[in-house]
Amino acid sequence: MILLILGAVGAILFLCAAALIAYLTSKHLLAARDWEEHSHEVLSVLQGNAQRLDRVELLSRLYFATKDESNLHGAQAAAGLLEAGTGHLEDLVADNPAQTARARELHRCTEDLKKLVEDLPADPSEAQSKAEEDQLLSCRDSMVRMQADENTLLRQRRDDFQRGAYRSLSAGAVLLLVSLVVVLMLFLLLIRDALQRLRYEAEISETNARLSATIRLMEQSAREAGLLASAREELQLCTNLTQAYQVAVRWCSQLLPSAKIALLMINNSRQLVEVAATSGETGHILEGFPPNACCGLRSGQDRWRRHAHSQIECEHFAGPPPKSYLCMPLAAHGDTLGVLYVEPVSEDYEGLMESRMEALKSIAKVSALYFASLALRARLEHQSVRDGLTNLFNRHFMEISLDREIRRAARSRTELAVLMIDVDHFKHFNDTYGHDAGDYVLRETAEIFRNSVRAEDIICRYGGEEFVIILPETGAEAARERAEQIRRRVQNQQLRFRGENLRETTVSIGIAIYPENGTSLVDLLRNADRALYTAKHRGRNCVIASLATVSV
């Protein structure tokens, strides 16, 4: 009896000590977790400020390039948000003197940047552009240093949390072992060996079951994390949207084998949703439909239509809709890009979809970001080398291309022709019919050029009503024939604008040949221009070849 009483008292004291240790350990772990979450919050705010800084830079560059005031207003608004975000960041890191100093430096930098953007005039100078670029670099450098330091602090806090967790597990294991010893000592005389074995077997079986379930969950999480990382790496290798669409669908199919998956993207007019990529047979989905035909796009949220759970169907099916399907909208930078459609093969398959929903959302989110980035890059590349009115290459691209073709002709010892073309009496045409009609004539004339040359020829708008056509591996006779063909086609075109027949349009063409009329870009363009000048003075609507030769 005394032993039992002493054992009971010892057990009570031990449990109190165990509870105290567990409390202190849990308190430490909670504090470590709070500090880790604090670092995550700081990094999240830094990432948001970095995105705002990127937006200020993008909109400012667009404003310097286009002088569009909407870009300036957007840059000013983004600079204001950036300045407010850095002020919030300064409050967040008040507990860390080193980070507080960097936050103040970043705050001052963003305040200066905001003032620079707000003071931009309607026609900014190169010096103002350089000043803003320097300020942007300074802000970005401060932000990168803060991110690096906060990441280091986060790793330290994470390590501290893990060490605390290991200590907690070790203490728990020790306490569990001692508890078992105390219980065995208290009830050794009351419990038979058979019951002890049964209890041990039950405990072991339960632990193994939990361990097996935990291992399966960890293995699945590891597979999903690896799948997401691989998908992100392959998306980074994509150079166009078509590749990115196919990659996204392929990795979604690896996550959900046998499911019917389709990527439905909103077109440039924002009026139609089209099938961009599929994992297999999805003929029951319409090739094109309005955005409001999809419940997911209408609501802006994931919509999982399950049998007997909802009576409202999406309207983008060619026939009866399936019993169950998922429509997951794709959005990036505040814009809705399309929808990811997933159809399970059976009702039992829905459980697998449910367990992998977070991974599917992650792939969809990452894919949407890459789609938006590729689309933006394609638009910027197109704008940098194309003329906005005629969609021909611009003068800058022409100079680069002509220099490249001259060097290629020099290496291969072949000829190269340059046609300088001017629309005759175009100023008088604009004065008579208006600039809208003039723009229409330039577009139609550019279309004739496109239909009159080879795929390897390069057509550029040189400026105003002047055009340059580069003809690789073309001699004088072939160049003259091509120029005459273009001249006749322009003269024979019948143009009608807003119900009014326009007068006949003609062009004058000057020809320069490499290497006879020049071996450099400047010489060829100058001699082609001189030949064009001669064609104008001979009555226009004619083709003149340059007579200038390269001096030896």
C-alpha cells in the first residue's frame, strides 16, 4: 500500500513536472513560430514593394517612350503605394535596429523616387530619365539588402524553431518513457502479462498506422512539391505562349492522371474564350464561347460542379454537360486570363482531385504568372520593332537588319538590293482627303509591299510616307523588275474610303545595289535616296537605279 501511495504521489509530481516542461517548451515553440511568421510577413511586404517598384519602372519607361500621361499617372500612383508600403515596412521591423535603419533608408529612397515621378514634366529630358533610373536602382539595392538580411534572419529563426521542436520531441519521448515505467511500477501486481502484451500490441499498431498515414502524406506532399518545381522550371524555358499552354496542361495531367484537362484562354479582344491546349479528347467543349458562359469566370472563383450539388451549369459545352467538372479561373496581376477546366473520369476520382486541389491551384497560379509575363514580353518586343500604323518594321529595326545583311553579303560575296520608296504627292493627298484617309492609303500600300516580296525580304517604314525594302541576294536587274512590279501594283490599286473613291496612288522608287553603289549602310541608303530624288524630278511614278559606284 505504501509503495502504491508513494508511486501515486511520485506519478502526480512527475505529471506536474511534465506539464510544466511541456508548457515551457510549447511557449518557446510558439514564440519561435511567431518570430518566423513575422519574418515571413516582412518578406511578403518586401516582395509587394518590389512588385510596386517594378510597376513604377515599367510605367515610367512606357511614359518616357510614349509620352502617354496615363502611364505617368499610373507610375505616380504606384510610387505613392510604394512609399506607403515602405512606411509600413519601417513599422514592421521596429524590433530590429539594423533592419530599422535599412527600412528608413529605403523609405527615404522611395520618398525621393515619388517626388521625382510626381515632378516629371510633359516632355521629360534624358537627365530626368537618368535621375529616375538611378533612384530606382538605389531603391532596388536597398530592398535587395533588406530581403537578404531578412532571409538570413528567417533561416536563423527557422533553425531555432526546429531545434526547439527537436528538444520538445526529445523531452516528450523521455517523459513518455518515464511515464510508462511509473505506470508499470504502479500496476505491475494488478495487470497480467497477457493484458500488458495486448496493450503494447494495440499501442504499437496504432502508432504504426499513424506513422504509415503520416509517411504517405509526406510522400504525396514531396511528390507534389517536386511536380510544382519541375513545372516552374519548364515554364521558365518556354519562349512563347503556345509552349507555355502545353506545358501547363501536361503538368496538370501528371498531377491528375486520366482526368480530362483543357486550358481555355480569353482572346485579345476579351470577347471570346478559346481552347488553347488539352490533355486529350475534349470535343464536348466549344472551341469558342463568351466569357460569361463559364460560371467560374463569372464569379471569379473556383467552381466545382458536382452531381446533385448544384443545378446551374456552365454553357460552354457542345452537348449535355458532364455530371462533375471543375472550372478554375486563371488570373495574374489583377487580370483574368482564362480558365483551367478539369473533368474527373468517375465519382471515385473526385476524392483524388480533392486531395490534390492545393497542388493544382499552385500549378495554375504559377502558370498564370508565366502566361502574363510571356504575353507582356511579346507585346513589348512587337512594339519595339514594329511601326504602329502599318505593322511593318520600323527604322531602327531596318538599320540593324541592313547592317546584318551587308555583313552577310560580304561573307557570301553576293549582291544586295535596297529599294527606297516614296508615295507621290502624299502631303497634297492628306490636305485633300484628310489624315485618316492618308493613314488608310499607307496601310493598303504596305499590304501591297508585303504581297510583292519574298519571305526573306525585309519591309520597313523609313518615316512618314517613305519605305525601305531590303532584298538579300538580289542583283540590279532582279531589283528593277521587283520595283516595277511594286510600282504597277500600287498604281493599279482601287481605293475607296468611307464610301468615297480616292484618286490614283503612285510611288517613286530609288534602287541601290551592294557592292556597286556602296558597301556600308550609310552609302547604300544615301545612294538609294539620291536615286529616289532623281525619280521625283523625272515626273514621279517611276523607278530609278543609282549610278553612284564605290571608289576603289
